[in-house]
Amino acid sequence: MRFSKFFIPTLKEAPSEAEITSHRLMLRAGMIRKLSSGIYSYLPLGLMAIRKVENIIREEMNRVGAQEVLLPLVQPAELWKTSGRWHRYGKELLRLKDRHNREHCLGPTHEEVITNLVRYEVRSYRDLPLNLYQIHTKFRDEIRPRFGLMRCREFIMKDGYSFDIDDEAAEETYKIMYEAYERIFDRCGLVFRVVEAETGTIGGSFSHEFMAVSDVGEDTIVYCKNCSYAANIERAEVKNYSISEEKQRPIKEVYTPGYKTVEEVTSFLNVGPERIVKTILYLSDGKPLAALVRGDHEINESKLLRLLGCESLNLAPPDVIKEITGADVGFAGPVGINIKIVADNAIKGMRNFISGANRTDYHFMNINPGRDFKVEIFGDIRFIKEGDLCPKCGGELEFKRGIEVGHVFKLGTKYSKALRATYLDKRGKEQYIVMGCYGIGVGRTLAAIIEQNHDEHGIIFPLSVAPFSIYLLPIDLKDPEILNTAEKIYKKLRERGFDVLYDDRDVSPGIKFKDADLIGIPIRITLGRYLKEGKIEIRLRRSGETRIIPLNELELTLEKIFKYGTH
Ligand code: ATP
Ligand code: MG
């Protein structure tokens, strides 16, 4: 490609709204442009990189026998009503009506559509297994689109779905897909961790997330320094709890005028937050519930939801809190309230703690579980935190930020039951198909690659996803020798199948060098003053390693670089 003809509007400065490096660099390198909040156009350079990522995904999916399909973006509401997600999905689902006033949505994910397709086509066990995927646009009306392609509303996703005869076969497929994902992200040049994850609105029995390690990641991942345990913080289990040896003291009411939060109460009573118990009131499937966690712990609503096995869990509104406690918000406690109490495991071992007295401006001291109130369910309902131990081996844990680039779920029969996707087994008996689903955010993966591969001058593309592998940079095209040689090299390299970006612009060498670094093409060939001696310069973007070689050794040198990499 000749730079002079290439639609690549590079920028000196990124627009101020770009908060993270990958977003800034993708704008500056002319890869993407924003149309509206969370909605982007891909320009040629950006699309070329996207296609490289897609092709790695495609190759690895095809290798494990997955077959590519393309499913509709616009989906009828009926299907979503059948699965129950029309109501449950919430505002991320963009709903629209056609000219006949029929309700539709833009697909945020495709479990419904694919299960619907398969239920009509699969009859017997002979038609299974099936593993289908697509690389297509998704729409999710995210509440806070940000960070460019990292979290947008319209984005490209690879989504795959597997259909097996039973759990055992489904788990085998899951394993194969998991390994394919490891190869995909390895080939993309990402440093990543695979973690146990929550199943969220997609549902299902278990899942893993593929997390690119990065400080700008929105997720926190926890992994053990000692064993293989790794989990999303949402999911990470807490197993270490201590039992206090203290003797029970008589309960006592104290006046705490206006002191409501843990910070206020601890400083007023001059105690540590680990002496306090927070009482949080919820409506679980509409019924009131008190959840208790220690003052220095944070409640984890996904764990609570899972423990309760309920459909919905919402914080109780102030009027309900007042009705239950008979006090202002901020003074709820477990003693004397007449609703179901669920407590974190840590509470079991606590003695003489402080909590609200269900009376405005009062707290109780020396509360003891069992003696002063009854807990219906004890469980792990809090977030793990620094200092907690590995739930698997008791080892020390490490906390890092991660970008979720991929997610695999074992769905089980959730969607096949809802949509009645069945097959006839060997005995002619009707069985539900066992499903799995597998997503990769293509744009987010590219953004994560840039996040992990850049310096102060710009992007440093790994060869595997670089839009071009070679940047041909003649420093002065007015010099006929340079011009002729550049044209010759360009032609020859293209004939040999190398993808070359030829900077044939009539601009200063400084601008060319800057753009070359910004765009981050792995190999730069510079034609300058050495040409008089029959020599050219080859520079690797990543290491900065520069070699002056005779012109006739160019191809051999390139072959070596492609063989051994650009590190
Ligand atoms: P998140 O927790 O980040 O919102 P998710 O759990 O909703 O992600 P999935 O439904 O598992 O995501 O979607 C599969 C993949 O699609 C994710 O792993 C991620 O890489 C990508 N993805 C999800 N939402 C977005 C988005 N708003 N913008 C870009 N990529 C996204
Ligand atoms: Mg999401």
C-alpha cells in the first residue's frame, strides 16, 4: 500500500476524551473514529488489524471443528420472551419495533437465535455434536461506554455455541474450546490469565474468563502464588475464617447520634471496623432479607444471589427499611428484626460485635450470634480481599487488574430447556441438548494488545496482528537513486507476498519516522544515505535493534526475522 493513497488520517494529539493509551493510539494512528457514544467506524488500518485478529480466531476455531455461520442482528422479541430474557436483560438490550409494530431487539448475544436454529434442524444423536460460531456485530446499550473499542455499544464479537448429547461430551468440548482460546490469545501476543468466573445474565453452570493483564482492566483477578488457583474477584471464594475466643458479654445499647456508616461508628466508639457488623436490607424476589457482613468486608451480591438461588435481588428502598427496622436508614441490625437473616461465614466466629439497634441514633454493643439473633443461612457472601488466603491451598494471593477478552461458559440445558431443543437418543428417547457458549471481543482484544504493546512513541504491533509487517521508508524521494530503489523494493517485496506500507509521501523524514513509530509496524526498512554504499537499514520496532545490511541481503534478512520473530 502506498501511504500517499492510503486513507490513514494520523493525528499529532488524541482528542482529550480518550482516557487510556490504546484508545488514544488507535485514534492517533487513524485506525478508528467515533460516530457517537460507544459507536465507532473502523478505518482501513484499524480494520486490517481487526481482520488479523479475526483470522487467528477463525483458524483456531476451524482447527477444532467449529463451523462458521452468520446469524441475524435483528431478532424478534418472541424468542427472547420464550427464553425469559426479554424481561431479565434490562436496558442493555436495544429494543425496536418494525413497521408492523412488532417488537425486536438488536442482538447483544445469540443464544436464543442459535438454539432456535438448531432445535429445528437437529433430530437425533447422529446430528450431534455441533459447534458453530460467527464473527459479527453485537449491540449492547452499555450504561457507560468508554475506552474506545474496549467498552463500546456496537462491537465485533466472535461468539460460538456448542451442542452435545450429554454433560460428559459437553465438558470435553468445553476443554477443547478452552485450549483453542489459549492458542488464540497466545498467537495475539497477549499476556493473559484464565480465571474462574461468574456466569451472570448468560447463565449456566460454570465458566472461565480470559483476562489480559493490564492496569487499565476493569476487572480484578485473584491468583495464588503457590498453586494454579485463579478467579475473578466476583467469584473468588473465601475459606479462611477465624473463631473468636472472647467470652460473651451482656448486650448493651449505646447512643450514636447521627453516626451511621462504619467509619462514623468506628471513630465515635473508637473500635476497629472488624468489631462492626453491617446489616444490609434487600428484597430477594420481592421478599425482605437482611444480609450481614463484617465492617471491613464488602458484600458480594452475585455470591448472595447464588446462595439464595433467587431470581432478583435489589437493595430495599428507604421506606421498606424504615418499615422493617422502625428506624431511620443507617441503624439496621440483626437483633429483633423479624425477617430472614443471611450472614457471611465470618459472623459465625465473631463475639461481642456492634451493629445497628433498629432504633434511630442507637447501636447495640456485645451482640452475639445464636444468643441475640438467629441466622437462617451462613455462607460466603463477601468479596475476597488482600490478606485473604487461597481457597484451594491456603497460599498467598496476588491481586491484579485484567481486561476480559474472552469468556467460555458451560451452559448445560438452560437454553435447550427454555426453547425445547431436544434430540432422540440411541433408545429413541427425547433428551435435551447440552450447550456451551464461547465469546471473544475482537475489538477489545485488539485494544488489549495495544495496551500491552506500546511505548511513548506509539503502538508496537506483534507481527501476528500487525496490519502491515513492513514499513518502507525512503527518506528523500527527490533523490533518484532512493526513489528507484524504493520502487523496486516495494514491487519485489509485494511479489514475494510481504505486506508493505510504502511511505511515498513528499514530507520530511521526521514526519515519516514519527508516523512509522506511531503506527507500530514491526519492521522498518529505511533508504537513506547508506544507499550510496549499496546498503539499507532495517529496524525492529519493538527492540529498536537496527542493522545496516547490503541491499542484496534484504530478503534473506526478512526471512530470518519472520522465522525468529521481532522480539
Ligand atoms: P463485561 O463484563 O466486560 O461487560 P460480558 O461478561 O458482558 O463483558 P460476554 O457477554 O461474555 O461479556 O461477551 C463476550 C466478550 O465480548 C467479552 O469477553 C468481551 O471481550 C466482549 N465484550 C463484551 N461487552 C463488550 C463491550 N461493551 N465492548 C467491547 N467488547 C465487549
Ligand atoms: Mg457486559
